[in-house]
Amino acid sequence: MSFLGKSSGGLATAPQEKPVALPVVDPTRRRFLIVSDGRAGSTLITAILGAAGLDLGMPSVGDWNPLGGAYEHPGLAELNRALETAEHLSALDERFPGLQAISRFYRSRAKRRVRKLMSLGQCVKCSPLAAGYVFKIGLMPQIITVYRDFGDLARSKMLLERMPWPAIADRAIHTYRNALIGIHTFGGCAISYDEMIDPQQTAWLQALADCTGLDYQSLAESRAKIARPKPKGNREAQLFHLDERLDSVERDLRALHGRYTPPSWQYLRAAAAAK
């Protein structure tokens, strides 16, 4: 399997840089990180990928409950908190050198937890902060981020998690900005919840096939079996703008519609040097 996927765009290189490629990799080293802010379709896409043959590290139940999450490995919440703590301390120790020892300790602990999670399956739900750690332990991360209209997301979070503004906006910005960095570094794709539940939308299936190497038809059949079509209704009457910063994030996510973004030349160069 080519690590560059099937994207017709090829490998973008910086001016004056020689193209760098990893033509063939051990598929056991690839890890697909399912990234979302919750309530955005991560369970649905994981169910589709599992039914299409990707190793989730747990049984694929072939079903999807839109009111509840699934396919989360034990300890995921603790891992995500460890990653955030490690990154927070890393930022602080640049200003306060006395924190460097404790910062290293928390990064090491986060790295061990990432290694354990990555041993459980080829495709896992995870924080986007894990991607850099996945690379550091010698694996090859790809980011599959799922999102939804942020007004819908806000309503869902208020109803089911009692989360208010600005916490909703801050959390989403943190998640999706880091996911975008991961996609443009390690490769991956961005898929909206509306695409997944609309039978007329198919471009995302090709992007997912290009990213994972799974057969397009298998993905399409899995979607048909698992996703529950949602009546469009009067969507315009329900849309609202929660935060201008989220509008900007959504524009950047939608710019990736229907395409797989291959790994960056910087990543490929670093990966080649690490071999």
C-alpha cells in the first residue's frame, strides 16, 4: 500500500526542496485517528470503517446510536487529559525552566499511554494531540476528523452535556484547529456529519477510501447499512451562528470536502530520516 494514498494531487513540495517519498510502508505501522469534538458523528464513521474491514481493536457491532457514543477504548478520557496536561506544561516550561523536569515526566507518561492505545487497533478514537506522539513511537498517523454544523453541535452539547458558551466554542476550536494541523502534516480527511447521513453525498466515501485503502464499494455498502438518513426539514430556519471563530474553522474544514490530503513533504522527510 502506498503511504501517499490514491490522491491525484500528488506530493506537494516546497520551493527548492527535492521530493521525498515513502513508496511502500508496513501497513501495520499505520494508525487512523478518529478526531471529533463529540456529538459530531465519530461513532457513525467508526462503525462504517469497522464494518468495511478496518481493525478497531474491538468488535464491530454494525449499528449506530445517534444519542450515544461507542467504540471508545477504556482509558481514552484519561489519555486525552494526559495529552492536554503534557502539552500545557510543555508550553509553560518555556517560560518557567523549573518546570522542565515535570513537563518531561508528563510527556513521557502521555507517550506510554499513546503507545498502549495504538497497540489495541489500527483505527481508534483519539485526541488530535496524539498524532505527534504516534509519530514519535515509530508509527504513521493519519487524521480522519468528523464535524457538524456548530449550531447543531451547540444544541446537542447543551442538551446532553449541559455545556454552555464559551466552553462549547473553546473546546471545538482546540479540537478542530489541531485536527487541521494534523491533516496538513500527517495526511487525512475531514468529513461532515451531514455528508454521512445524506445518501446523495458520496465524495467523502472516495476521500475515505483514498485515506484508508479500503474498497470504495465496501464503504458505500457499510454506510447504507448503518447510517440512518435524516430528513432535511427546514434547515435554514434552524441554523444560527454561535461564534465567528467557529465560522472560520468550519470554512477551513469544508475546504477539504471530498478529498484526501496526502502527508506533507516535511513529515515525509522527517519520517525518512527516522527510519
